[in-house]
Amino acid sequence: MSQNTLFPVFLKLENFNTLLVGGGNVGLEKLTALLVNNPLANVMVVADRYLEETEKLAKSSPNVVLTYRKFEFDDLNNKQLVILATDNFELHKEIKLKTTELGILTNVADTPALCDFYLGSIVRKGDLKIAISTNGKSPTLAKRMRQYLEEAIPDSMQSLLDNMKTFRDKLKGDFSTKLEVLNDLTSSMIEKEKKDN
Ligand SMILES: C[C@@]1(CC(=O)O)c2cc3[nH]c(cc4nc(cc5[nH]c(cc(n2)[C@H]1CCC(=O)O)[C@@](C)(CC(=O)O)[C@@H]5CCC(=O)O)C(CC(=O)O)=C4CCC(=O)O)c(CCC(=O)O)c3CC(=O)O
Ligand SMILES: NC(=O)C1=CN([C@@H]2O[C@H](COP(=O)(O)OP(=O)(O)OC[C@H]3O[C@@H](n4cnc5c(N)ncnc54)[C@H](O)[C@@H]3O)[C@@H](O)[C@H]2O)C=CC1
């Protein structure tokens, strides 16, 4: 079986600066993906034209700045993450060379070979978040998996998580005792779930 060697992480987008180049359909998709996960994400967008929807989304997001001009290399200053979403492949290649030199992690829409990271399909249920990757093989299948899991996981997951947190905060004892109690508690939840189905 082939292996997916991608390493998943969950980034705190409010802690650093993201640059998005392109404000068309693909730019809008990427900006939506960033803001749906974190409305406070710090994002500078550079494009010479924008879809109205992109402008609307940016206006309702306090830490998004739209810049109305073509990309300049200085835009990379003080950026830790870059997403390229223009219709200009040559420009993407040029920018990627520079971001590699600068060590800035870069996603290039529609060009997996130039990407340092991929965006995942994200299941969100309150504090629970599940990222899905098909190793770039089928974004559409990733989307379907997300829809399936969103329906399968009940909304009550949030109160379960809240209760777990309250219980966890109250637990006394050393690390291994706490671990044992939490493991026992959650294993009985899974058994109950199996019986209920
Ligand atoms: C490699 C990757 C790199 C990256 O973009 O990060 C990539 C690459 C490409 N996408 C393409 C097309 C489409 N992408 C989508 C949708 C999504 N694509 C996303 C991620 C990824 N897309 C990364 C791999 C993720 C993985 O491992 O599975 C999602 C999950 C996350 C997000 O983008 O936010 C989001 C679903 C979000 C959701 O709804 O849950 C749809 C469907 C739709 O929009 O309904 C289509 C059209 C149908 C189709 O082609 O399947 C093309 C061909 C373009 C062309 O034909 O020219 C390429 C390039 C190529 O494959 O060569
Ligand atoms: N629309 C879609 O869902 C899909 C698009 N694609 C491909 O993805 C690419 C982008 O598609 P769209 O977003 O629909 O295109 P678009 O034409 O809607 O948007 C292109 C964006 O790039 C910006 N741009 C171009 N040159 C620039 C520069 N030098 N500096 C800064 N910004 C610049 C433009 O201002 C515009 O905001 C195209 O190559 C398209 O073929 C592929 C699959 C699906």
C-alpha cells in the first residue's frame, strides 16, 4: 500500500503573518479556508483585482488587509506562511524559489509539486477538528469524507468535550493516575457508543 508521508499540524494563525496572493475564485477559497478556522487570522492579500465576495469577506475580518496591486517581493517581508492563488504559473514558480530561499512555508494552488504543505479538508464540531488528507490524490473524496463525518459526529460532541475538560481540571493525583482515570472513562464511552448503535 502506498504511504502518505505528510505530517499534519494545527497552526495558530493569530500568532504569525500569512500572505495570500490572488483574489479571484481560488484566492477566495483559500481565504475562506483560513478564516473559517480562525476569524482572527492575520492575512495580507495582494491582487490587482478582487471578486466582490472576497472584498466582503475581508471587510468582516479584523486582521485581513487587502492590497490592490500586483505582487512585489517585499510582500514576503515578515511572512511565515504564503499561499499563491493567481492565474500566473510563472509568477508562482518565481515566488516559490524566493520563499524556499527565505524558508517560508508555501502552498501553490493547483501545483502540488511546488507545495511545502497542502490544505486539508476539515471537519469542525466546536472544539473538535479533524483534518483529512488524501495525499493529494482526490480533493473531492476528501470533501465527501468531511461531509460524511460532519453528519456522523453528533453536535453533542461539544458538551462531551466541555465535560471532559471540567473533569480533567478537577482530577487530582500524579500524571499516571490522571492518565489511567481518563483512559478508563473514555474507553467506557466508546463501549457505550458501540452498544447504542
Ligand atoms: C494537493 C492539494 C493542494 C492544495 O490546494 O492545498 C490540492 C490540489 C488540487 N485541487 C484541485 C481541484 C479541486 N480541489 C477541490 C477542493 C479542495 N482541495 C483541497 C485541497 C487540496 N487540493 C490539496 C490536497 C488535499 C488532499 O490531500 O486531499 C481541499 C481539501 C482543501 C482546501 O483547498 O481548502 C478542498 C476541499 C475542501 C472541502 O470542501 O472540505 C475540488 C472540489 C471542490 O472544490 O468542490 C477540486 C475540483 C475537483 C477535483 O479535481 O477533485 C486540483 C486540480 C485543479 C485543476 O483541475 O486544474 C489540484 C491540483 C492537482 O491535483 O494537481
Ligand atoms: N476557479 C476555479 O475553481 C479553478 C481555477 N483553476 C486555476 O487556478 C488559477 C486561478 O483561478 P481563479 O482564481 O479562478 O482566477 P481569477 O482570474 O479569478 O483570479 C486570478 C487572481 O490572480 C490575481 N493576479 C494575477 N496576477 C497577479 C500578480 N502579478 N500579482 C498579484 N495578483 C495577481 C488577479 O488579480 C486575480 O485576483 C487559474 O489558473 C485557473 O485555471 C483551477 C481549478 C479550478
